[in-house]
Amino acid sequence: MDLQLHGKTAFVSGSTQGIGYAVASALAAEGARVIVNGRREEVVTAAAAELRRAQPGAEHSGLAADFGDREQVERLLDELGEVDILVNNVGLFGLEAFESIADDDWVRYLEVNLMSGVRLSRRLLPGMLERGSGRIVFVSSESGVNVPADMIHYGVTKAAMIALGNGLAKLTRSTAVTVNTVLGGPTYSDGVAATVESIAAAQAAPVDAVKAAIIGQNRTTLVERFLEPAEVATLVAYLASPLASATNGAAIRADGGVLTGIL
């Protein structure tokens, strides 16, 4: 299917690996010019180069910035310019007992997971509204709906992201701009893979066995496996396209059936 993204410019935050890179790859494969982002310049440069290798002649590029550092974010915003597609993907996650989560940890999760989307959208949405077209997609999580007891700070910020996307969509009335949110499920991203491998090494157990044991604890997943980043990215790419013109203000699942309610 042609998603009609040729000639579009997309910025994907947190896109040097995992779901973010899968989204960047999907958009690039559909003809968009993609700007990738990560914290380290050399990693960003490598990711942009890999996209260019996959699509020879494309003008993919990158901007390095840590979204937990306001000065770096301001520099990125000044360099970014106008884009047609904004994918708010960057995020922190980690297991932590609620009583052990310090105020500084809460602030960093809010800065990166929520305020990144606030700042990027605040800068880029007005131009989209003025031009009358554009796409903003938030990559949230099923954890924003069913907040995990051992990741409360993560779940709270993902819930706030869903609310942010819903509110911003109301600003797009009578335009061809849309704002939507994808609720990803348990995904075998690079960060999750590193965690699983660390657990496997500590337990002297096969990685596949540890993966199966972890996903087996989730009693509501219908696919009964970790998702691949590309499976989430496919939905993001569709919502970023003109084909999704009738979808606005929505929170759509790519969760493998973890959220099993009707709505």
C-alpha cells in the first residue's frame, strides 16, 4: 500500500533504536525524508546513515539532543524547522518500587516522556495549523491505561501522553491536521532485549526461556509473545499518512491484545 508520504518531512524523537528507529525506517521506506534523534551525536549520525543506505539518494538526517536537558531541547527546536509529521516517541522506562522512586526520578520521567511531546508539539503544531495539514503521532503504551504496579512513574507519564494527544486534537478542528496516539504493547526493543539478556546471564538461563517466562506473566496478552518494533511502527506510519485522514483524537492499540476491553 502506498501511504502517500513522498515529499513529506518527518521528525521522530528517540529514533536511533527500538520502536523509534522502526518508525523512522517505515516512514523512510514510504518516501518521507526523516530526521532521526538520539542523545549521542555519533549514534544519531550512524542511524541517519543507515537510513540513507537503505534508500539511496534520500536526504535523511539527524539531530542529537537529550530531552531531559532543556537547553539541548531548545537548540534542537531552533535547528529543526518545519515538518509535516511529528512522531513523539522518546521515552524512559524501568522497573522500580513506588516507594523508591525519588522526586528527581519523577521529574526526569516527566521531562522526557511528557514534556518532550509538549515542547515539540508547541513548536510544530502552529505551523501545521497555519498550513492546514500535518500529522502528530504519540507513541504511548498500554501501561498508560493499565498502569503497572512496578512501573508507576512510567505508566503515569504514558497516561499523561494520551491525555495530551487527546487535548491537542481538539485544536485541529476544521483542518487536515490530526493528532493520534498509539498504545504499544510489550515490545522486544533494544532496551528490553538488554534487560532480558542481563536477567538471563544472571540466572545462567537461555534468553528465549527468560523471554517466554516474562511474557508468560502477562495473562492478558492474546498473541502470547513480545511484539516486534516493526509491528508497532506499521500503525504509526499509517496514522502519519494522508490515508488516516478520518482518524483524529484517537488512542489506537498495537498491544497484542493486552487491553482486552471492548473500547
